[in-house]
Amino acid sequence: MADTATLAKSNDTTATEHFDVLIVGAGISGVGGAYHLKDQCPGKSFVVLETQESFGGTWLTHTYPGVRSDSDLYTFGYRFKPWVGAPIASAEEILKYMGEVIEENDLDRHIRYGHKILSASWSGKDNLWTITAVNKTTGESCVFTTNFLWMCQGYYRHDEGYTPEWPGMDQFKGKIVHPQTWPKDLAYKGKKVLVIGSGATAATVVPAIAAECEHVTLLQRSPTYFIPGRNGNDLVDNLRKLEVKEEWIHEIARRQILFDQGEFTRRSIEEPDVVREELLSGVRAFLPEETVQKHFSPTYRPWRQRIAFVPDGDIFQGIASGKASVVTDEIERFTEKGILLKSGTELEADIIITATGFNLNVLGDINFSINGEALDFSKTVTYRGMMFTGVPNMIWVFGYFRASWTLRADLIGDFVARLLNHMDKKGVKAVTPTLRPEDKDMPLLPWMDPENFNPGYLMRGMHLLPRRGDKPEWQHTQDYWAEKDLFPQIDLDDATFQYSK
């Protein structure tokens, strides 16, 4: 990469490399961002800094049995790279797909693995970000300067999952494991396993290990919605029979799926009782009514939390076979043998798996500063969920909850390229989102409306996130179907964007 970097020496003799753009993270967003930058801004030098030893983000760090996508790969995949496998894909298949994107577009030479960023400071005098990182392999300090910072590091901490503190956890004689840090040598064959949780991770782990365990029990505090179905796409299958080009199939499938998802989202809000019955009927195809009502009938409206697709209803098949069971109750405390429930029942286990969620990560837990002053993102207001008032030359990729994350990563990739090219045309060095006069007195609200979407990790960390206003441009609307048309039309000369030379 020496051909794209300008080298200088800082006072402490640490080499400082300069790039036009620095991308943080080589997960699905960062790799996509690198592609868009190379494709739409070919004259820009750039580097991708990744703290892990390879690309992939979630799909690299999550190694629990059965790990898979909970949304279809026609929309979770990039728009520029056709997906040719089953809609729901394993982590291994997703990593292979991402590796092909990197190889086909010569992106590997731009990626630095094993580089953990410690701080990022903006100088208004120089119109530059200075990034301090450590090379995890050598332990050496690294310094980079960049004109533009593109945050693609995701939204949760990869090195630790969220596990509540229950009384008596230290008394349990078996092993307690969080799926996010799954031990390679975990021996669950022939064991009694208890999985705490009710989301996509729990629904993945249970059927993946059930056949080898003596028994696996899913313990949930409250039910959640699932969509069981065949891991296939009839439209795609028929188009392949007609020998339609894969590029066309990919685009047609994306459009059909996105249309269907848009209708599903609308109906979840406008006719929630009907949608609820449709979702429950899918579970009834596998389990008796008594089980459905007791364990798979949530009290909340559909889509207030993410709904995972369950290929072939595998978790329900496991319960129906007797290899798995489900208990809906609350934990009183841990015991030597397992868990005592508030109902008085004790569930015995050799291994307890806490599929209890993430710890929110606000912009990589990096120490940010602007002109020497520490930056508190909770004191900023978000511009469309990707920029922040008072923070120059920075974009954050935060995807969708009700649609695939990558859809927004692609939209933001286009926006960044258009913004950078616009700044070059104007001859400016910095752009800072700023509240306009008409925005000064608008009410400031939490990042996300909890009445609209309220997963636990978001509720626990909402106070750390930027604020939103009561106007669409000052919030992350979570509405792909509006943003796909709106983003290309954003007026880059609007008073929101304050440019400086």
C-alpha cells in the first residue's frame, strides 16, 4: 500500500501514514464501503483498519454451532454481487462470498488486519483526523491521518456478549457460556444443556446441538415471533430453470423480497392482529396449539423486535421430536445443579448457554476528540442516522432492523462517494452537519422510538447514542423503502451541510 500512502515522521518517530479516506472495520459494511470507494472515487487513497485477524466481522467472531443469517442473502448480500446460494446462509458461506468480493475487486491490499484503534482526534486547523492504533501482532503503535473517517465497525462489542448478573451464578458447578465467545473445545455431546434466550441466536443454537445433547432446554422470559419456512426461493428456482442471468435473478429476487418485506412491515403496523395470527399459524404447522399459546405467543405487536426466519422450522421440529423443550418462566437464581425458576421448578443442566444479547458499542468505543475536546456522541444530534452535528468529515454505518443491514450500507456508500466528489468539485476540505435556524427549537428525543423498536441491547445503551429530532432528516427512520429514493436526492448544498476550506 505504499503506493497509495504519503509517509512522514512524527515527533515520537512513529511513522504517520496519510490516506484520503480511512474505513474502520472489514465486516459487511467496511468491505462494501471499500468497493464503493474504489468504484466511484477511483482517485482516492484509502485504508481499512480491522481489529480482527481477518475480514467478516460478525461472521468471523461468531463461531457457535449453526451460526447463520437471520435474513435472506439476496438483500443481505451486496447489490453488486449476485448471491447464488440458499436464502438463509451459514457464516462459512457468507465469509466465502465476502472473500470473493475482496479478491474480485483487489481490496485485500487496502486492508490492515490486527489493527485496534485507540483514539481519533479532529483538527480544524489542519482539516484532518489523526488516528492512533496498535498493531496487535507486533504491539507497535501506528498513526494515520485522513481527510475522511468512515465508521463501519458495527454496533456491538465483538469481544464480549451481554450476560445479566443473576444471583448464585458462582454456585453453578457446570459451565456458563455466551454464544459470542463460544469455546472451541466445548463438549456438549450427551450433556444436559440449558439455553437462556428467545431470539435468533437461541433459535439457531438449540436445533444445531439438540441431536448430540442428552437434552436441550430453551428457557425464555417471554416469547418472540419467528417465521418458519423452506430455505429456498420459488421465484429464483423458476428463473434459473429459464436460464436467466444470475445478475438479473439477484436483482429480481431483491425487488420481490423488498416489496414483500415492505408490505409485511406496513401490515404489522396497520393490521397487527392479522399478522400475528399469520405468524402463529406458521408455528402451529409444527407444534400443538397448547404449546404455541404458552411459549410462542408474544404479547407485543409484530416487528417491535426483530423477527428471525427459521429455515424449515428446525427449532420447532426439535421440540416436536422431544430432543428439545421450551420453558417460559423467570429466573429466581442459579443453583449448583442449574437454575431455580420463580415458579419453584429447578432446571438441571451441565452447561448453561446465555443467548442473552449484545453489549452496545458506540462508534467502536474509540476515544474521540474535536479540536482537543473530548467528544460525547450523546450530546450530538444525528443527521439521518449516519452523521452527527458538530462532527466534521465522518460517516457512521448503522443499518436496518426490519430489513437487511447491507441495504443501508450500500445506500450510504453511494452517499459518501457523492459527498466526497461534491467536496472536491467545491474545493472544500471539511463538511459538518449543523442544525439550521428552523431546527434550533425542535424537541430532541432518544435515538430510536422505543414504541417502534425496543430490543434489549438498544434499551440498555440508548443513553450513549446521539439524539434525534422530530424531522426525518434528523433521525434514523429505519425506512429503507423511503430512503432508497430519498438518499440519492439529498441536496448536498442544503444549509445542513456547513463546508469549510
